[in-house]
Amino acid sequence: MEKNKTDYNRRAFLKSTFLAGGGMMISFSGLAKLSLEDKINPADLPADWHELTGYIKITSDNIIKIFNPNPEFGQNVMTSLPMIVAEELDVDWKKVVVEMGHHDNVKFGPQFAGGSNSVRMYWKPLRDAGAAARNMLLTAASQTWNVPVEELTTKAGMIYHEKSGKSGTYGEFASKAAGVSIPKEVKLKDVKNFTVVRNSQKNVEGVKIVTGKPLFGLDYTQEGTLIAMIQHPPAFGMKVKSFDASEILKMPGIKDVFTLKLYEDGFEQAGFDTRTFNDLLVVVGNTTWQVMNARKKLKVSWEPKGDTKDTMAGRNGKREVIVPGALESTATHFAKMKEYAAKPAQLLRKDGDPETAFKNAAKVLERTYNAPFLAHNCMEPMNCFAHVTDDKALIVGPHQAAGWIEPTLSKVLNLPADKIDMQITRMGGGFGLRAYGHTFVEAALISRKVKAPVKLVYTREDDMTYGIYRPIYTATYRAAFDANKNLIAFHVKGGGIPEHPIHANRFPAGAVDNYLAEGWEIPSNITIGAFRAPRSNFNAAAEQSFLDEVAEAMGKDPIEFRLELLKRAKENPVGKNNEYDADRYAEVLKLVKEKSGWGSATNKQYSRGVAAYFCHNSYAAHVVDIIKKDGQPFVERVTSAVDCGIVINPDAAVNMVQGCVVDGIGNALYGELTFKEGVPEKNNFTRYRMIRHREAPKKIDVHFVQNEINPTGLGEPPFPPIFAAVANALYKSEKKRFYNQPFSNDLQKKS
Amino acid sequence: MPVISLNVNGKTVSVDADPATPVLWVLREHLNLVGTKYGCGVAQCGTCTIHLNGNAVRSCQLPVSAVGKNAITTIEGLSENGDHPVQKAWIEQDVAQCGYCQTGQIMTATALLKSNPNPTDAQIEASMSGNICRCGTYLRIKEAIKTAAKQM
């Protein structure tokens, strides 16, 4: 049985208080999760970080309420995080009421939905909170009944004393328990005895979703709310020169038209303060339709903004970054990337003597992979409500990281953080885009300017053409073989606009004696941001396609070949800092091999491709089965194997993996944003092709490695390898390799 | 602006709006029925799907002036308490991830089942391909439609 300490240097992670009207409330500190990483000493943190967040409430009439501490964007944390509390608290899940916790202050710590980290970072503190509350309830019962606490048991929110036959609900003891001191140490349940966690529970907001309740940012409003839209330049690298609003100010409902600066000159941007356009041309009116129409008639002249300067805040002080002003096109992007790929690059990792190995190789295989900019296309376009007055601000909207945007709002509005009330709504998708805060700052500034509550609405066109895209990437892979077809060296050189994609310490690093990883970057005014499994989503696509070709060149089965490399990485690893666990990596490959019937004659009607990847602390492998439908290759079936440690909510986890598979197939086949003279060539779903219902596989079988390892990420890890599994299956189907995403472009060329 | 009379979810309501306003925005901003979602504004994503006399239509492309006496049903009017068989099937299959597109998906699915109570997989795929789900819940949507078909 695991034992956890509930304090650190005498500062408690947990706190208990009496509920008005009877009952108890357990709160826990955001820094409990920091101790999980052991990288930050909680004692070094400011005292006010010890403010308590995310809590359990048990009323005297036995209503048990658990608050979800982290933002929800479809990853199921609103259900799965409270499940963890309920497990250790030992209550009947069906009777638990779940509510969204507060996200209104940076003091609460990094409440962040992203990096597939929600469950991982809350696993321990939520278990501790539930176990501590149960422990205190037991103490209260033992005092009331005057029996030893060791003789008490709990089940589904009831306390029992078998010897005397006494029993009572948690609610009966909640008020007394609130006065019991927090236990110094709590005993956690054995994973094998879980009754809530590892059992499928329905989405707690399911009924609200299917009945259309106002859950999302765009649904939020208040009496007197005005609608605002920003007319951003038609091209990256442009800015507003002048505008004439005289005509639209006469249109019904239009209140104001003005320009605003997002950040003042020299503003130190934090990592997620990415801006694409700084001069905001704003139209404000009564209704969305009125503002939409007025904006179309707004007369604006635009001009190139030339090179600009961003001031970036950083741990080692601020630094200045020059953003080039030239209007960029996809054709010139590719030409420039070719030029950079031929130049010397930044060394990221080197093992052995790759130069000599390549020089002496009997054979070298070299392949280059490309992938375009991608728009996130969350179904709910970007938006935010703000009501800012002289002394306070109310901000309501969909955001992945309230704790990150609040300091920015505080600086921009010149208001202390505790005067900013921040409410995070359910998000209609995020995929990384909603970690960035510009819409929140824009809404706040507009509200302050017009002195009214304002809802900033991005149309789909605004959303798709604003920037913060997945970058355009390229990578050239080389493999060297000796005369006996043994792999003796591996080289990857990758670049992108404006960042390179390479994770230098991932597989096959550690498995090849001579290894070289290099990266290069080209600056751009097209802004980029996190996109479901950043960089991994390209790396996996390229590397896992290349390994398929390497296996073929060696005359080996692609799964056996990977397993051989992993065996080497485990038994005699090359180099240092290998990020992955070779055993867990091998396990998902073995599981997908077994479950897909890899190599079995019964599957010979399929063109099959396999790929695996490690990212966000988890492991995923897929086998993609393609058939021909109307003469075109079609992904009919996918078998997936995932190791994310303990699976909290199995059916929801299956849903997440299936979603990653569908999303990945869609982006691999169709996802693409191109540019001409700075103008994005797609601005809505008329031209930006999203995977549709009829294009999704008929079947996606999901299997989890069963273990008792503390849970790791799930929202991202199954996404990257599906790209390569599709590419490798397409090779079998079309008898040619697919190197350039989206693959549908090459398929169309062929037909 | 003229006052326009509408039949929404079985009730007669009056709205004061520009006749060209799409029904989507009338529902969301004049009538506070926000279950009908804005996704693209050009009838490509299906999040704004409502029923007009029982048929699925994209409310972002339907001017309020064109509705006349035709009956509008929104997700809020599909059932009193979310107990329409399609809504129940959505819960049973635990379809939603982010959930934003699901009201539109449900309205399209309900109209499909009304005209075709036992659709084949191919018919479901054809009918549902106008509704985008970025989270990729298509397989569960199909299962939920089949579950609902058995209950209806």
C-alpha cells in the first residue's frame, strides 16, 4: 500500500474548513502537484501560492460535491479528475455532484490543460485529498461512537462499525470531521481494489451537452453585452494604414469603430502571449450579425508593416526577436527550406562517429519528408467575454491555462491579479490553440475602451486566418548500412518555419551506435503555436515512415525490426538522456501485433501499415488497414495499442484514442494551409478540408497495456504515430511512398 | 426593424430583427437559445443544424424572413428533459468529447431517423457527412444512431 505525506516543510497541501449550514470542505494546494516533479522546492515558493484550490464538499445531508480543478476541452477531465477523488474518498460515484472549480487566480498554480498532463499532475494530490477526507470522517466517527478507528470500514459513502452494528453516512460526520486535524500521512487504496477509477463512467456533462445548455464561451452573455469583432489584415506582414468608418457608423446597431494596440511597445511577452497583429481595428455593435455585416463595408487601407520587434520575457532576462516583414508564400517557403537544409545546422545530439560510418557505408538510404502549416480549426471559434472597469475585470471564456493568461491581463490592464475574476468555460476544442491568450487581452482592452461588457467573436474566417498554426516542417533522414545490411548509422536533419521539429533524444536514439541529430530554423511573420503533440506530430510521421523503409531495405518485418532496435536500447543503450523506456515501447508494439493479427493470412485483403511513438510520457502503436473503395485507398480499420499507465476512465479513454486516430487520418490526408503573398489561401471549411463522417474508419479497436504505473498522457500520444501508419499502409496499397503531407495531394496526382 | 413572428419549439415568439438575419443568430442572440452553435457561417460544418418542419436545415444560411409559418425546432425543443431516444443514445454511447458539434449532430441524426427509421451504415455516413466533428467522434455518432434506431 502506498503512503503519501500531506505536507511539505510544515506547509500543508490540504486544508479543512466548516461549511456554512453544516458539513466539511477539503481544499488542496496547487503546489502539491509541483512536488510530484521534485524539480521545484515548494518551500521556495511565495506564501500566497499556498492558497487552496479544487475541493471536496460534504454537507450534513450527505451531498458530496467534487470540483474539477483543470480546464475541460474534451479530454474528459471534468469526469476523470473527480473520479480520482471519489475513489480514495470511497463514495458512490453515482451520487457525486461534479462542478467546475475556480480558475480565477495565478496563486492556484499551473492549472493547465495541455501537454497531456492533467491526470498526470493531479493524480497524487487528488488521491491525497480524497484519502485525507475519508481519514478525517473516520476519526470523527470513532470519536462519536467511542470505538477504535481501526475497527471502522467505509463503503460507498457509508461508515460501518461491524462489532456494534453501527453505521452512518459521511454527511452525519462531516461537520465534526471538519474540526479534525489533517492527517500527516494518508494510506492510499491498492490499485487492485479500485471501484470508481478503472471503471467506465459516463461524461458528467453528457446531459448538458446533448440538451444544448450554455456551456461554452460563445454561449456566455450578460445584460447589455456588446459584440466586438476585429478586422485583422488580409495578409501576414500587413498592418492597418487608415480606415473610414463613416458609412458603417450609420448602420443599425453599430456603436463604435476604433483602433487599439494589443501590446504597448517593449511589452515583455511571456511564452503564450504570441501576437500576430498588434494594431487592432475593432468594430463594436449590438449583435453579431450587425457587426459582421458592418465589417464587410468598412473601408480600410493596409500597408506592409516591415520588420518588427518582439520583446520576449525569459528566465535569463528579456530578449529581442526580429520578426521579418516580407510577405511570404508557400512556394518560397519550400525553396528556402531546401536552401537551409543544405547548410550546416545546429547540432542537437551526436553518438559515436556518424560521419565515418556514413563514409564507409556499403549503402545509404536518404529520404526527405515535408508537412504543411495546419490550422487548429476548433469547432468553437475563438472568443472571449470581458467586462473591465477602472478597478476590476471579469473575464469569461474558453482557455487552456488561466494561470498563464492572468499575469498578462494584470500587466496590460494595470490591475492587480486579485481584481481579475477569471471564469473558464468548457472549450469547444483547444488542441493547443487555446493556450494562447491574445483573444482574452483583446476582449479586455475593448471592454475597457467602450466601458461596457463585451463579447469578442472571431468568425471562422478570423479564426482560420489569424495564425498560431502548426509550423511547416521538413526533415531529411539517412540510414547507413554495412555490407551485411546491418544498420550502422542514423542521421536526422530537420527544420521548419519558424521552428525545427526534432526531438533528438527519442527513439531510435539510444538504439544505433552512430547517431546524429541536427536542426535549423527560418524566422517568419506567420505565427505558430502548440498543435496536438507539438513537433511529435511531424517527427512521428517522418521517422516512422523512414523506419518502415529502413526495415524493408534490410529485408525485415517492420515490427520485428523495431523490436530488435528496442532490445538493443534496453540491453546496451547508446548515449545519454534517452527519453523513452524501451520495454514499454516494445510492449505496445507487441500488443498491436497480437491484436491486429499482424502477419496473419486472414488479413491479407488489407494493405497494412504499422507505426509507434513515444511522447508525453506515454506509448502508442497503430496498425492501419487500407482497402480500395471506388478505386481509391480507404482506411477501413485501425488497431491501436496504448500504454498510458493506469487508465482512469476506460471507455472515455477509448473515445480519446479513437478521436486521435480520426483526427490524425484527417490531418495526414487533407490538412494543409498554404500562403500567397502573406495571404492564407483557405479561410473556411469550403476550402480547408476536414475529415468527414464517411471518411472515418469503420472500426477502431483500442487496447491498453494493463499495468499499475501512475497515469501519464493520453490526449496527444496516440495522434502522432497514426500519420506514419497511414503512410506505410498507403505504400502497400499504392506501391509508392508518400513523403509529403497531406497525402491526398499525391493521391489526386496519381489518379 | 420589423417585428417578425416565429414558431419556435411549439411557441409563437416575436423578434425585432433585420429580416436578413440568419435564424442561427436570432436563436442565439434574440431568443437566448444557444444550443444551436456557430461553426462556420457558410453551411459547411453543421453545428447550426435545426429542424424546419422536421427537416434538418443549416440555420446559418436561413434568413429569418424566409421562415414564415414553418415550425422551427431547436435542440432545446427536441425533448423536455433530454429524454429523446437520440439524446439518450448519445449518453449511452458517451459520444461527446468537447461536445460543441454534438447538438448539430443530434439534430441531423434525428431528422435522418424520422425519414429513415432504420438507416444502413452507408446511409448514416451519407447523411452525417455534412457535420464536422474535429474531436473525431464519428464512430460513436454512428453507434448512437443505431442505438436510437432500435428505440424509436
